[in-house]
Amino acid sequence: QVQLVESGGGLVQAGGSLRLSCTASGRAVRSVGWFRQAPGKEREFVAHIHWSGSPAYHANSVKGRFAISRDNAENSVSLQMNSLKPEDTAVYSCAIYSGDDVDDAINYWSWGKGTLVTVSS
């Protein structure tokens, strides 16, 4: 069984940067996605990366500002977040992809507990 643990969240001012990590234990991680959920809103797709490192997909709302990458030697996936905006405030979670649409949370399993990102204006 694979367990995912997110880290790297915190409080940052608008325009700042954070780097989130998703580390797996149990066995090698396959394709992984990042999602986020803001208070009172539905879970939203952020980014996805294939187990080989390519292809990678990013939501339009974060394209050009966020970048997903992976380190298979460390069994981890990272999300570099630059030019952060207050609307990026959310709990960010990673999960393992099981197939079909990459931007649909229903196609993921073994969710981590998430890490909170707060962007102040």
C-alpha cells in the first residue's frame, strides 16, 4: 500500500514562492496529480505528471506560474509555485493517478492529508 505525505505549505505574501513536496512510502510512485481545495469551494485540479516525467499538465489558472516535477530516486513529486496570488490559497493534496481524465479527482486514489498554502495580499 502506498501512502503519500505532502509538505512545504505555509504563509507567503502575494508574488512570493513556495515549493510543495509529495513523498511516497510503500512502493514506487506512478503518475501523480496535485489538486487544491479552497474554503467553501470544490476540489480543483492543479497539475499532473506521468511516472516518466513527461508529459506534464497544468491547469490554466496556474500555467506559467506553477511547475510540477518528479524525482523518482527520492520517490517524490514537487510543485514549484511562483508569483502566488491570494486566490491560490487552499489545501493542496497529491494523489496517485489510476487512469482516464487527468483533471478529474475521481481518477485518483491514495490521497495525502494535504498541506495548507495561505497567500496574503
